[in-house]
Amino acid sequence: MPFRSGLLLLLTLSISGCASMNKNECLTADWRTIGFHDGADGQTASTIDSHRQACAEYGVVPNLDRYLNGRNDGLKEYCRPARGYQEGLAGHTYGGVCPSKLEKAFVAAHKTGFRIHEMESDIRNQERTLRDKERHLKDAHKALAEAQSTIIASNDPKARARALADLQTRTGEKKALERDIENLKRRIDRLKQQLDQNHSGADTRYQ
């Protein structure tokens, strides 16, 4: 099958899903090409079971030999270190599909990419926490201003006493939030520096 036809088939499979090949796809399938694209996508050999189930109602039985030959060639494309790195960066898990002679380098690259992915996730989590703390600090400033206004303006001793107690509580919260925010900012800066260093070296190695 020409490359363009194979690409169209891959797009069709991606849209319809490997487990839902339609009648025309089953009747015209080039099983070597399907195997190649499944291999190049890192699919396990059991993926052909989905094709078999989808095509059974049309009386089509996949050609296992052609499928596996194609998949083996596809795995050579998938199991490159550069692909392993990109899969790790995307947070994809490795399904143990690579041949032993290709697996070691692929797994090492995947681990590198996945470690960077986790660092990026950590930074996003820390930044969300920082935004929450900053929002709480803004609320604390507002509450402090209201308490101070009540202490100054109110003629009700009880109201002023409550406001004073609230002022003391909010002052402690404000100081704690300010400390947390500064610590988070320093942590995020360190993580970003580490991320840049890891990215720079890995991007060059696995380009």
C-alpha cells in the first residue's frame, strides 16, 4: 500500500478507534500496514484482537503473519530513544513492547522524559498553591482593614473587642501566609532552574 494510503488508514483508525473498524476498512485492510502503524504507536500485540472482533461480523479474519511483520517494523520506529523521551515528556507510560536490543536505550530516554514531566507537574501544582495562598492573603488584608475600621469607628465596646480579637488572628494568618508565599516562590524558582537544566541537556541528547 502506498505511503499516502497508509497514512489515510492511520488517520481513519485514529478517528474511529482500533476496536471499531468499519466494513470497508475490514474488507480492504492491508494487515501489514495496520500492524506497522500499531507498532509505530507502541501498541501491544494483543491490539489485533480488537481488529479481529471488529471485523468478525464481516467475515474477515486478520492475517496474523502480515500484521506481526508490519508491527515489528513499526516498533523499530517507536522504540527509538527520541520517541521514548517524547513519550515520557507527555506522561505516557511504557507498555513493555520494545525488543530487548532496543528496550534499554528507549527506557532510559523515557525515564528522562517522564522525570521532566513530573517536574513540570510539580511546578504547576506549586503555582496553583501559590495562587491560592495569594488569594487568601488578599482576603486577610481585607479582613484586617475591616477590623481596623471597626476598632476606630465603632462605639460598641463588644464590637470593638471582637474586632480586636479578629485583628490579632488575621495578623497571625497574614504573617504565616506571607512566609508560605515567599517559600513557595523560592521553591518554584529552584524547580524552574532544575527543569531548564534537565530540559536543555535532554533536548540536545534526544533531538
